[in-house]
Amino acid sequence: MSMLKIEGVHTFYGNIEALKGIDMEVNEGEIVTLIGANGAGKTTLLMTCCGSPQASKGRILFEGKDISRMPMHEICNLGIQQSPEGRRIFPRMSVYENLQMGAITQDPKHFNSDLEMVFDLFPRLKERINQRAGTMSGGEQQMLAIGRSLMGRPRLLLLDEPSLGLAPLVVKQIFETVQKINRENKVTVFLVEQNAFHALKLAHRGYVMVNGNITLSGTGAELLANPEVRAAYLEGGH
Amino acid sequence: MSSAFASSRTNGSEIVKELAFFAVVALLMSVMILGVETVDRPTGLELAVRWDLVLLAIGSTVVGRLALIIRRESISRLVQAVLITITAVAVFEMFVRFRDMDDRWASPVSFDMALSSAVSSVVALAFIAIVFAIAYFSMKEKGVVEVEESEKLSSKIQLAYRSNTKKIGLVGIIFFIIFPFIFGENRSAIDLATLVMIYIMLGWGLNIVVGLAGLLDLGYVAFYAVGAYSYALLSQNFDLSFWLCLPLAGIFAASFGIILGFPVLRLRGDYLAIVTLGFGEIIRVVLINWYDLTGGPDGISSIERPSFFGLADFSRRVPEGTIGFNELFGMEYSSMHRLIFLYYLILALALVTNFVTMRLRKLPIGRAWEALREDEIACRSLGINPTNTKLSAFAIGAMFGGFAGAFFATRQGFISPESFTFLESAVILAIVVLGGMGSQIGVVLAAIVMIGFPEMFRELAEYRMLIFGAGIVAIMLWRPRGLLSFRDPTILLNMSQKEKVAGELK
């Protein structure tokens, strides 16, 4: 059964139609990636799933429930957590406080075990536990952003460009951890990326977005081999 | 040694240029302020010109600047110290002449004063010696090292403050508790302390809204007014006691906080500030114009004073059926009893405000406020409801404003819309900003600086506002984020106190 089902979603910013009827789905246990150029509407789609902005047409079903008219904070309490574009950690708070913020709507009894889990995934965060989050490196901040969303006990994790502005080695590390989260913690992952090569290698399935439309879909390996995708997103860049 | 640090500035013509520039600046600044004076003559007001003051101002500026140049170039400690001493004497001369002397070309007052008696010449020599010693020993051979040392010092002070916050807070509380025992008979000291305490409480209340939740509120005085008028009207029209009205005033103010909160939910920053400013003015204008209820500009007078928790009364002639405070405790009657009681009352209210804020900061709601200040989108993506969070910040901040207002009404016995102008909001906001947003001890310091100092130095008349303004500018220059501007994590793990602070500072 599909966990997240997007049916004919249109989203507008004022008069500008950013999403022009998107259909896609994310099945339980998968890593699904959405790739595309700048301004294609990837982040808009991810944010529409979270209810900000809301879809003006179409439906978004999470485990069979229509969430397209719900406010953002209620959607997030259903078991969808997102690690937003540009990380958006709380810079003046310590790492520990940031992680506490992630668990703010959760039952406190899970807190310690969840914290252990996050520290297992990102040992670096444990070293920096009392440091002010804004003083950490970009990679560490990204780890914190993912760790923070895991503290919200998601069944579906939405990641928006976790590789943004990071060194290749750190990107690799982050993607490995995402895979681990998916396999060991049984979290379904919806990954929006510009780094098409890494994302498609990691993902079970992928979608390609151009100008607010889904133009291609398939398994990660299929898309990697697709000549159009290669020409547009892979060759020359990497 | 010294030549190694000499820069290209040492060359003579550049120094002369720099001195000339400062002389012109000194002339421009002093000619209107010091140089011209209105004198009351039988024929009417006349302008008198005081060139002696202008000359002294220019002279002390140039000599002082020269001392600074010598310091910068690390030339000679001795010359520098001599120059600084001359500057100090010139400035002193200028002040004395400015206040006391009419005669323009009299011989220097300092000499007259110094030579008038043996004691005064000793004092004068001591003054010069002290200035000289400070100037001489404050200069290090190497300018570069000094900068590093001063930085180290400030971070040391910071470290000491941050690892001892609790102790400092405790010492402060103990000081404020024993304050009436030290100044028990000094009415003006108790009055001033009460006033400062009201502003500390208002500062702490506003700190919830501005410092924690990051919602810039320029109309905080509205809640203060709502609290004050709630108590005044309830006690006059329904004969309710202060102790019953206090929570009611808080509830009223909190509901006004929510009323303000709703329309401004989507606003941030400047826009929010404008709307809250308007809200504060609306409340004031309503108070002025709703004559039947509020008495308009006449205000409400003879507001009931609080009793001793309903047990005893502070008046000299107690009403039938009640007993006096002095009788209850078997003391002589003193009018100070009520003032000291009021002082302790506002101290208790302020401490409650502080305690609640400190607790809230550790609870999810307080953390949500702080998170909301930093990043609203991230907050929503974590499942925090921004509407409830903002409204609760407005309501709780307003509630403490309401408590303070009720206290203000009962202390003054008279309130009118004039007490609740925009200036009050600005002062409270300035206390929060100067203290360092979100810092509780910072608010106390800033309230003492903003309210206490201008009152204490009332004798200096109009100069105090000048000094006050300069002080604010100085604080903003040296500590642009407020006196105590750092946020300590509410929780730290597996580290000694020193390490925590050091780790934070890195």
C-alpha cells in the first residue's frame, strides 16, 4: 500500500502555477527521490505535502487520509517529519536543545531511546552535545537537522536537499546514513535532491521534475541509465 | 622597542593635521553649547559670550588628542601621562568656570583653589598625582599586547558571570530583601527601590514577549494600563479588595493580550511593532475619552490601599472592625510600614514573574517560544502550533503587565491616562533591549541604570538626561546586544560547569 499518494496536485504562488498536476506515490519502506533543475518545483512539492503552501487542486493522502487541507503542524504530528531546505536548525540553541525541540510533540518516555538512536547514527552530534548549533560546520548542522526530524518519530521522512553546500565526502556520509535510517529504522524516505547521481544510486525509485510537471519516473537504476537523464542531470556536472 | 611599532603616522605634518581637525571639531561642538550663555540682566535677557570656556574646550581636546597620538605611537609614557594630567586639569577648570564663574578672564580657578589653603593644595596635588599615576601605569610598552589582554579580561568577566549566574542572582535577591532594613527610615530610597522594582517586573514581563518569543511589542504599556484600571474600577465600583482584584487584573490583561494577539498573528518585526504601537495608543485614547467609566483625563483618585492580606490595615486611624498593622504586631505606628509592605509586595510579584519565566523556559512551551523567535517555519515543521504559542506568549507577558498595573494603581492611589503613554512602553522596551534580550539579570541591571540612576542624580538637573543619553549610546557602542547578551542553554550534560561555559564561548 502506498504511504504517501499525491493525486493531481496543483499549487499556486499568487498567479504563478508552480505545480501543474503532480501524480506520484511513495510506498512504505522505500526511498523515493525527486530530482530536477533549479526552480522545477521540487521544494514546492515537498512543502505542499507538509501543508505550506496548500494545494489548490488535487489530493494528498497519507496512509489513506487526506491531508491536503490540514495545517502544517497537524500534518507533522501524523508521523511525517521534514528536514527543510537550508537545514533551519535553531542556531542559538545547543545541539541537545535542538534535539529536544524535535521531540517536543512526542511522548517523553521515548526520548532517551530516540536520543541514543540519533547518536548512534551521528556520533559527531554526541561529541557536540552542548555546543551552540549555529557554531557547527555545515555537515554537522545537516546531521543535526536530520537527527532533529528523527526525534519526532517519523514514519515518513521528507528530506529537502541534504547535500546542499556540503563537501563531497560529507555528502557521501549523509547519504549512507539516510540509507541506514531507511533500512534499520524502517523509515520511509522521500528525498528531494539536485545531486542526481547520488540520489538515484541511493533510491529505490525516482521521479524527474521539469517546470512543475513529472516527466519521467522509474527505478533508480533505470533513471541512472536513461539517456535523457544522463544528458540533463549527470554528464558535465559530475 | 618603541620605534619598532611606530607607524607612518608619526610624521609631523600628519599629526598637526589631525590636531587641527580635532580643534575644529571641538570648536564647532563647544561654541554653541559653552560659548553662548543667556544672562538675566535688568534690561532683559542678554547673550553673553564665554570665549574662555571655548578656549579651554579646544585646548583640552587638542592636548588630550596629542596624548592619544603618543599612546598610539608608543612614544613616551612620561610625556603622555603629563599631557593627560594637563587635560584633566583643563577639563576640571572648564566645569568649575561653567558652573560658578561669570568673570571671563579671571585667573585660573584651579590655582586659586589649590593655593587657598594647605589642605586644598594637598588635595590638588593628590588629584594630579592620581591622574598622573593612572595615565602613566595604564600605558603598556607595546600597544598590541594590550588589546589582547583587554579581550581576555572581558571574556574572563563573561566566564565568571556565566558560571556564577545562580549565585549572582541569589546575592541580588538577598540584597533586595534586606534593602528596607538598611534604608528603613529613608523614605525616598524605599520609594525609588519600589519604582525600580515595578520596572524590573515590567521588564521581565515584556522579556517573555520580546526576549523569548521575539515578538516586538511597542504597546506593552496597554496591559499595564488595563491592569491598573481593572483594579481601580473593580475596587471603586464593586468594593472588591486588592487581593481579589490582583488575579482579576492579571486575567483581564491576559485576555487583552489575546485580543491583541489574534490580529497580529501573521505579522513579524516592524509590522508587528507598528500594530502593537497602535494598540497601546488605542487603549490610552479609550481611557481618555470614555469619561463615564474611566473619568477621562481626570483619572481615578483615592484608590483603595492594600490591607495586610485582609488581616490588618496600615492607616493611622483604622476603620471600624479592623485592626491596625502596628497593633497586630505590637509596634509603634509608622507611615513607613505601608511603604515597606508595598516594596515587599512588588518584590514578591517580580520574583514570581522571574520564577515563572525561568520555569517556562525549561518547559516545552518556553522552548517553543524561543524556537519561534529563531525560525517559524522550522517550528511548524516540528509540529508546533504557532498560533497557540504566540498567543500564550502575549497572554502571559500581558498578565504580568496587568499585575504590575494593579500594584501601580494601589501604590499611587491615583491613576490617569498620562501614566500610560508611549514613552513608558519605550522605556520598558529599552530596559529589555539594554539588558540583553532574554537575560533576566540583564533586565535588573538595565532597570537600575534606566530608572534608578536618573532618579538618584536628580540634583544634576538637566545634565542628568545628557549623561543618561550618553550612557545609553555608550552601552550600545560597547555592548551592542545589551549588557548581558548571551543565551545559556537551559540544560547541559556530562560536563563540569567551567567546561560548559568555555565550550559555549568557543
